[in-house]
Amino acid sequence: MDFQPTEDQRNLRAGVRDLLEGRYGREALRASVDSGTAVDRGLWRELGAAGFFALRLPESEGGVGLGLPEAAVVFEEAGRALVPGPLVATHLAAGVVPGAAAGTAVVTAFDLGGDLVAYLGEADAVLGADGLPDGEPVRAADPLTPLHRVRRPGGAAAPGVGSGVAPGVGSAYGSAYGSAYGSVYGAAYVAEGALLTAALQVGSALRTVELAVRYAGEREQFGQPIGAFQAVKHSCAQMLVRAEVARTAVYAAAVTGEPGEVAAAKLLADEAAVRGARDCLQVYGGMGFTWEADVHLHLKRAWVRAEQWRTAAEAEELLAAELLDSAELPDPAG
């Protein structure tokens, strides 16, 4: 069995990378940071026209007709480019929320648990709710992931994703807004959301490896590049190992769709992205702490994504439950 990307998947990756490098390269990223533009509507429509959001919709419904493995490849590239916005929620909303597939609508989700919602001020819809809830802006770690604290109607508990129920689906909060979706979508939304977020994390982790290796080859100390020193070599090598292991887990979960494998992929991808950005910052040294360097943007985005759709604690609990279910317990009767 060959788990290598097919030629079509490699071409898809190259096409998405070319699109994002031309439309959302470093200059555009820094311009977004400086201006505080979290969602570029023009870019959103271009992504929609390119099939980013309708990637998995059947061709009969105006989509591209591809599967979850191709979506993982595409989202990995978006993570590499640090494209901001509720990419996962809008992708999941394609075919459900009008305009989501074409990129003419921005759709967010209750994917952070608790009472925080990302991109509420930029969104046209919230996945699982008929209307936009009221919310108050709060400070966010990532300058391109604005957060709102939602005012919950009637004191209902804010929706969470740890239970495997989709945000706004079958929850008190979703019911208060007249949820348009049945509980049948719950597990699928959470699993697919976690997997696509893991793909974003993998893209970011691989990008920080590139940044660290490039800087280690350019920065000189004691008459030679710092990449010649064993400690820096080991750090970069460990970054690459974590990123490639996470990438393999994401690809495998995209093929099987098994909940346990999705949880493991999210767990590994979050670790690769967060630790990779931290290690990259260490390779950069003092320069990595400056606003001009991009390293801090990867770290801050990784922190936020690690809390979306499925946290590390939730993934560990799911994996532990699967292990217990699969274990052959001794018969107490002897």
C-alpha cells in the first residue's frame, strides 16, 4: 500500500502554494498585522474561486469533489502561509451556509469552547446558529485572531467541543439561536475541524523549520554560521522530526477518518507547531523576540489553534478511552 501523495495531490499542493505566495506572501502578512485586517474579503473570494472552501463538495453541488486527504494538503499550505481567518469553519460550512463555498461569506464557529469566539466581528454567520450572537471584544494573543466573549442568552452554558458535539449543535446555546443542524453532524464537525486545524498546525511547524534552518545558515558567530554548532543542529533536527511525525499522523487520519487517529494527529500537530515555534525563536536568539521577525506570529497562532476544536487534554482523554475499550480486561470471576 502506497501512502505517498499522488501526482495530483502534489500538483494541488504546488498550485495552492503558488496562489498563496502570490496573493498572501510575507509583505501581505505584515501589512495585515500592521493594519489589523484579520479577514481580507478579496483574498477570501479568491480562495473561494480557487475551490478552497468547496474542495470536498460534490461536483453536482458546484464543488471540486475531492476528499479529506486533499483538504489536509491544502490546509497545510494555508498554515504555512499563516493565512488568517476562520478557514476551517467556512470550509465546513460549504454547502450549508449560503456563500461559504464561494468565499462570499465568512463563517466562524464555536470552536474554542467556553465563551470565546474568534472572528465574530468579521463573520457573516456562525456555524450552527441562525444569527450572530452579541459579544464583547477581548485581547487576543494572536494579532490576526480577534476574539469576542459571547453574551450567552438566558445564562445558557456556552458551547464546547470536548464532548464530541458540534458547537451550536444540540447545545443550549445553539438551541437558543435556533440551530439549523441536527445532532447527526456533531461528531463529523468536531473530527473534521480538529483534523483540518491539525493540518494548519503542520504547515506552520514546517515553516518554522524552514525559517530556523535559513537563519542558522545566515547568522554568524565566532567566524562561522551558528548552524555549524551542534546544539543548533540538534534543535533544528528535533523540529523537523516533530513536524514530519505530525504530518504523517495527519495524512493517516485524513485517509482513515478514525476518531482516535484524528485525536492523535491533533495532539502531535499542536506540539509540533508550538514547540517548533519556540525552538525557532531560540535559534533566532534576541532577534526572534522582535516584532519584525515572523516567528512570534507562528507561535501566537499555534497557541490559539491548540485550543480549537479539540484541546490536548480532550485528545488525550479520547485516546485513553479508546485504549481502555480495546484492552482485554481480566474476567473478575477468574
